[in-house]
Amino acid sequence: MNAIESLDATAYTVETDLPEADGTATWDSTTLVAVRLHADGCTGLGWTYGPPACASVVDGTLRRHVVGHDAMDIPGLWDAMAANVRNATRAGVAAYAISAVDVAAWDLKSRLLGVSLARLFGRAHVDVPVYGSGGFTNYSDDQLREQLTRWVTEKHMPRVKIKIGGLTEPDDLRRLRVARDTVGDDVGLYVDANGAYGRKQAVRVLERAADADVTWFEEPVSSDDLDGLRMVRDRVNADVAAGEYGTGVYYFRRMCEAEAVDCLQIDATRCGGYSEWLRSAAVAASFGLDVSGHCAPHLHAPVAAATPNLRHVEWFHDHVRNEHALLHGTLDPVGGQITPSRDEAGHGMRLRDDADAYRVTE
């Protein structure tokens, strides 16, 4: 038995390079909560993006169900954690905490076995397609052009995404045309409204932006409005996507049953880690749908490579900065793809020695 001997959970906050905003929120920093599990001289690393309270849930509620558990038996570990957050509810902070522990457990298991996560899961794809994501609504037109140009000309990304919503419709339309003019006709242009629009407004904006040739419309309305997502999906040419707030297979099944999306977004830092990602991707496959990884691109790389019905993973500007600042072993998206290592044990990443500079003190 490879018993998990100890764990630690720590929150790190990294300031953004510029203030950021989308259709419904503004922020100037992002917090990553890292979990490390230790057994037989190996350390597994997982993380989530959420408030420092996620670390408190791991250290308090989950610790007694994790320490002493066999590191090889991740399904049993996951079930024990899920059962014991019942009164805190599985959604929200508890789900984020479980996600970080689950990812750390898979990383630990693969390190104990001396194999990469890509080999442990088994690959459906050698490379994982990504799309550049940022284009925040508070960016000036020049800032928007600079970011898009960097992705397209320096990293040769064939698809990019900007934020819309929360502005006037003419401003959204202007920014869409700036984006299209910047990236040219051969690059896929995606948009994310973060649920800022009403149903008919979402349809109207995309109709008026037909010359921008948008092919991905993320959260045109609230992701809780499944009927609204279905209505927009039926009326626009772009693929409608949502699901990033899902915290389990039942959430994703309801979204699929409602025929609300063309592509299901899953976030392993929220839904329950790698374990629940794999189950949720199977649910999507049963409805004939692809899945896309929401944010945290370095964490998603190995499990995305193992997913037959993968479309791509989001190369999100904010999380990329966090992961470069805090982790060794990050990947390069040149050519619009990342390739998880088959040689490095685990997911190949570990906390940097200078990460404590960003540590959140209690």
C-alpha cells in the first residue's frame, strides 16, 4: 500500500499585468490554490482557481479522508471526499477543493509508478489544440490588437477569443471588427459574453456582426439558462458553448439533454478534477458532442490528450501568467497546440522555489 502520508494546501495570488474585465466582472489579480500530496518520497501537485477558502476546505474538511488513503485507489478517494462535503454542498468551493486534491492524487500516482500522466491515461491525441483567449472588454483597441497580433504572428495560433458584453452593442460590434481586421480572414474568431446578454440581444449582436465571421459563441446568456442557450444555438451560425461552471456529471448531462450547446466546456479545476473530467467527457460523447477545456491549460494538457472527443483547450492569458509565475515545466503553444510530455513523471510540473513571493498569508 502506498499510503498518502501528508498534504498541504496553499493559496497564491498573482496580480494581472493590466486590469481585466468581461461582460459581468472586473478583477486585478487571480488566486491559485495548490495542493500537494506526499507518499514514499514522491509529491503530487494539483491546483484550482478560487478563493483562499478552497485551501481551508482541503486542510480541514478533506484532510482526514485523504491522509492514510492508498494513493493507487483514486476512485475510492474521490467518493470519500464527495460524500463528506454533502452538508457543505458539492458545488462551489467544495468542488474546487476536491478538484485540486484529485489532480494532485493522479499526479502522485503517476510519479509513484514512474510514468507520465499522458502514458497513465493513454493518449487519444499526441498534441492538444489550444486557442488564444483574452481580449478583455476594458482593453483599448490598441491593447486588443497587440494581444491578438502576438498570438497570431508569434505563436501562430489559428484561433483566438475575445470578451464581449457589458458594453454598448455598437462598442461590441466595433471591437469584433477590430479583432477580425487584426487577425485576418484565415484565423478562427471566438467570442465570450460571460452570460451578459439577454436571449434576443445575443442573437441580434451576432447577426449584426456577420461580417466578422464568429464561429464560437461562449455563454451568450447565463449558463443556468438552458432554454436560452438552446434558443440562441438554434438561431446563430456560430457554435454555442458553455459548461465551465459545471461541478459534476449531472450538471453536464442536464446541459446535454437540453441540447443547449454545440461543444461542452469542462474545467477540471472545478468539476472534480481529472476523475470527473473523464466521466463528463464520456457523457458528452454519448450525446455526440465534443468537449473543450476551460482555462488552466497546463493542468488540462494530459487529460485533454486522453479525451477522444476533445476539440481544444483554452490558452487563457490570465491563467497562463499565473502558471508561468508559479510552476516549473510549463508548455509552449507555438503552432496553436501544446504537447504533454511522455517522459516526465506525472504532469511534469512542480511549484517554483520562488512561489512563496505570491503566497497568501492567513
